Amino acid sequence: MTLEKLKPGECAYIIHIGGHEKLRRRLLDMGLTPGTLIVMKKRAPLKDPLEISVRSYELVLRKQDASLIEIEVIH
Amino acid sequence: MIAALIGNQNCGKTTLFNALTGGHQRTGNFPGVTVAAKIGKIKERPQWTLVDLPGIYSLSPYSEEEMITRDFLLREDIQVIINIVDAAHLERNLYLSLQLMDLNMPMIIVLNMMDEIEASGSVIHRSMLEERLGIPIAAISAVKNTGFSELLEKLDRVDRAEKKDQHPVYVGEIAKARLKIAALLENKGKFADFFAVKLLEEDPFIRNHLKLPPKTQRQIEELLIQLDETLPFERYETIAMQRYQWIDEISEQCLHIVKKKTSFQIDKILTHPIIGLPLFAISIFFVFWLSFDFVGGTLSSVLSAVLEYLSQSLLDYLTIKQTNPLLISLVIEGIVPGVGSVLSFLPIVVTLFFNLSILEDTGYMARIAMMIDRPMRAIGLSGKSFVPLFIGFGCSVPAIMATRTLPDSQERRKTLLLIPLMSCSAKLPVYALFCAAFFKNHAVYVMMVLYLLGIIFALIFGFIFRTNEEAVPFLLELPDYRLPSVRNLVMLSCEKAKDFISKVLTIIFLSTLLIWFLQRFDVHLDVASHPQDSLLAMIGQMISPVFQPLGLNDWRITAALITGISAKEAILSSLAVLLNSTIGSLAGNLGALFTPLSAFSFLIFVLLYTPCLTALRTMIKETRSFKWGLLLLVLQTGFAWITAAIVYQLGRLLL
């Protein structure tokens, strides 16, 4: 599954970051490395972008970019 | 001795800078780095010069600001890095610290926001952290002014501090390869370790910068190929993972952070799916209403009355003293109304900046950027470009500089193009006076129409120049909500007031003198008997036919618009001199030059025509392109002319 499908309040582990080099490296720099725990916080009023919680801070990213992040949901 | 202040965005860097330097800063340019970094002397250790560098997340070259900081660190002779970190978000902040540590430079880590840590019941085991990092740590609260003496002590001892071993960050094959590459770069001095890591990360800029001989390049190439075969993940990914693994280990041992819930709860309301956007609109309205009307506007009329009274007293005094009439004319018809008419708008400008920085400091601006990202995308921009555009309502110059935070050069250029369309606070006095003079009962609405028109034109331009390329990655950190620091707000307001007053006393003063001189004397440099015979009338009359289609027939308008290129406020000061007005009577006298319709077309022209010289200069400096600045001047003025002409001609048909 990919990150944009995660519902608010759900948690997941990052499996893999895809996408072009620039975005990928930036996401890795921001701490979204494989194995990291993510919590989906909410969507912006217009449904996009998304807010996630990662490494004890809040990060906003677009659906389109989130769809490049493969995750495994924790139930 | 130079100390470089480095940290993530929003970790209190500016607050610390102001506290350490006592706000006595100046903007300095460093050769080789096109950055106007803030620099200042540390108040209690004057031998140290502190340089405030842009807030960054990493030393990778993905945004202008990261490049600036990196170039600065590599090129300048820096004695110490002061790395300020947000103690509540230590994990992500330490990622930058690890990269800074690769530079092998003396370094101090400053844990900021310790007051919040203590208040929330979180614990940081400082001595253990210090030992693990191998770097001296000072714990402070920049807002509450605590812990500075400890920081200064560490600074005093920084060159004598024994080099401690740090817990190794890189492990396994990466560590081995790093050592091998560093050995090949031995002649590159103290940065060999840093360069080695950057080569492992495939950093193209460092590779070009090093200019390695082909043989060494081949050796490194082979090393990297061998390394890649042994790694289960891609190389950059592996390095990032190792750094974060190291941070995770340390965090587990040294940190116990209790997350605050307040930000989450405030967000529930402010970014609410339904009321979030209306609240945003209301807050913007509120900012403008406070600045133009309730606080700024009121104070401005008080100041204007005071200045009027002073000018009258001065006139009485000069008359009694039987001063030379030409000198009286210079002071009473030139300098006082010219400078005074602009000076009286000081409260509005300061209030506007004050309000804008409250939005920024509380963390609400980041939420706005999040909420507005979707609509901004329609014109090929992101929520991040909203911030510089919004600052543009204050002043184009800091707005132009704020575009450095945009990671994409396309987006940056486009934002730069749109910034001048945001009515800056220099145009505000012109709007305010004209609205009061011609649209009495609807002044606030006409003012808002002008602001809106600028925004609508920006949307149209954005749409025309939108690109079909893939959208730029948009990553934005949401800071915790915070009460803004009163000291910072007051300091910033004083700074803006000082800027404004010094502008009035220099550019506006000079342009007032010039206008007075040109309209007082004729071609033979004799005192002109009629204003129509003056030098200024001659120049103005040559150009004014151009403005005929806009309904602006008088040479005095042309003259005022020309002086407006130096600074927009000069339009007012020139009109005040040319209409022989006092500070209070200027609004009433404007009726001699304008009808309500031509006043509106004039305002449209002022809204859209060329940015002031300072803004143009900043634009050229930031884009490093003279052509770009020139293009902007010509295009905008042409566009302003066309639009104002259409408005005037349509208005004549309809009214």
C-alpha cells in the first residue's frame, strides 16, 4: 500500500521511497527512511496535501508525492 | 573571529541572534557568496562576529539556502559553528548536526527551547548526550533569556576544548569506503572527511568543486562500484539510514520527550475541514483592518495632526524672524509637507509588519501554506510561495529574498514575477490618501479592491506562465504553535520604523528637494514667476501626453509618478509640494488634478507600474540577471499603462 491511502489516525512503517532522485533524497533527509514509523494526522481542508507525524514532528506533503512512499499498515 | 549560527528553520535562530548581538546587527555581504547574511558582534564577547545563516535541514544542495550555507562554511575562515537545535524536535535537528560534524570544525550545539522541554515534563540527559556527540552542549531558552552565560563560557573555551571522540556514525562498508576516499583526498585539508561523505552521496557540486585528477576520479569510481555491490539499499538511502539509526540510539539513551497536545488541538480548529479556510480569510481581513484602520490608521491621523501643528508653528516662527522668503518656501512648501505627508504613514507601515510577523511567529503562516497549497497549484506554485507573496504586502525587498526558501528555480522565478503585484506598504500611503480624498464613504472597500486587483492579476499571470512540468515536491514542516516573543516583535517593529524613517530622511527628502527645486526655478535658474514656467513643468509637459488616455492630463501627475520610481511614497511627497499643500490639506487639494475616475485609473497605474529602484536592485541581485530586472520594469509599466487606460476609457463610457 502507499502512504496517500492511509486514513487519519492510522499508523504504518515505511517500506520504500520511490520517485525521482530529488524528492527521494529530500524525503530521506527529512527522516523518512525505511523502517520509520508514520502516523497519518489529517488532510488539508481541500483534501490535499496530507499531514503526517514522523520522528516526533509534523510534515506536510502532497498526495501525489505520498503515493511514491510504500508502507505497511500496523493494525 | 567568526562564529556561524546554523540550524533548522524555526528553531529560534533569529531570536538567539538578536539576544546575543543585542539587535545591533548589520547586513553584510561576503565575497563569493551572494547572500546578505545578517551579521553582528556578540554583545558580551565583542571579539566574536556572529553570522546568521539561512535555516536549513541538510547540507545537500537542494535549495538556494542550503547552497548558500554550505558555500559559506567551506569558503570563509570560520572559527566555530554554533549549531542551534530545537530540543523538542531533537531527532530531526540532529541530522543536520551530524553533517556539520563531518566538517571537523570546532562546534557548539545549543539546545534551544529548554523552557518548553521542562514545562512539558520531558527530560534530556545532557551530559550523556554531550559525551555521545563529543561536542560541547549549552542548554538555553532564547525566548526566556536563560542559559546564555553557559553558552558564552563554552564559546570562550572552544579553541581549547579537547577533541573528544564521537560515537561513530557510519558503519560497515560505508565507513570503510569513507576512510578510503578521505585518504585519497588528503591534500584537500580539513574538509577531506566531509568531501568523502559528499562523494559517497553522489553530490555533483562537490565533485565539480574538487577538480580531482582523472586517476583519483577513476579510483573513487571503482571504490563506489564495489561498495554498491555490497549494499542492500541504495547508497544515499543507506547513509541516511545510518545517520538516523545513530540518532535513534542516542535518543533512546538520552531523551525522554513528552509530546504536547496543544498544537494538535489548536489545529483541529484552525485547519478544520469546513471552518479552516473561512478562518484564514477572516484573519487576513483582520490583519489589514488593524493595520489600515483600527490601530495603524488611527495612530496615523494623530501623527498627521501633530505634524501639521508643528509645521504651522514653524511657519509662524520663521515669519516672525523674517527669514528669506525663498528659504521659507523651501521649508514650508517643500521639505515639511513632502517629508511630513509620508512620515505620517509610519504607524500604518509598522502595524502591518507587526501583524505579519505575528502570523509568522505563531506558526499559523505554515498552516496557511498547507491550506492554500491546493489552489496555488492551479497556477503552478506551491503553498510555500504563498509566504514570500504574502510578505510582499509588507515590502517587496524581503519578499524577494524570502523566495530563497523555494527549492525549485522555476517556481522561484515565477514567484519573483508575481511579488510586485502584491501591493507593498509603500503604495499604501498613496492608496490611503486617494481613497480618503475621492471615495470617502467607501475608502476601505476601494482599498481592498486595489489589493484584490493585484492578486487577481497575479493569478492571471501565474496561469499564463504555468508550466506543464511535473509538480515540484512540496514538503513543509508544521512548527508547534507558539506565543510570539514580545521582544522579537518589538525589535522587528523598531527596525522597520527605523528603516522607514531613514528612507523618509534620505530618498524622500532628496526627491522632495529636487521636486521643489525643479518647480521653483525656470530654465534660466531664476525663480519661476508661475509654476507653469518651471523646469519641472517643462519636463512634465513633454511626457504627459503619454498619460492622456489614462485621464491624467496634468504635468504635475507625471512628475509625481516619475519620482515614485525611487520610492513609491515619493508620489505623495511630490504631489504635496506641487499642489502647494500642507500635510492636512493635501487630500482636499487633489480635486484640482483628479476626478474620481481618473483618481482610480491613477491608483491602478500606481498598483501595477515598475517596482521601486531598491526592489529592482534586489531582484537583479537575487536572479543574477540584469535583463530580468529590465524586463520587469518595461513589462510592468507597459501593462500598468494598458490596464489603467482600459479602466479609464471603460469608466468614461459607463459613467
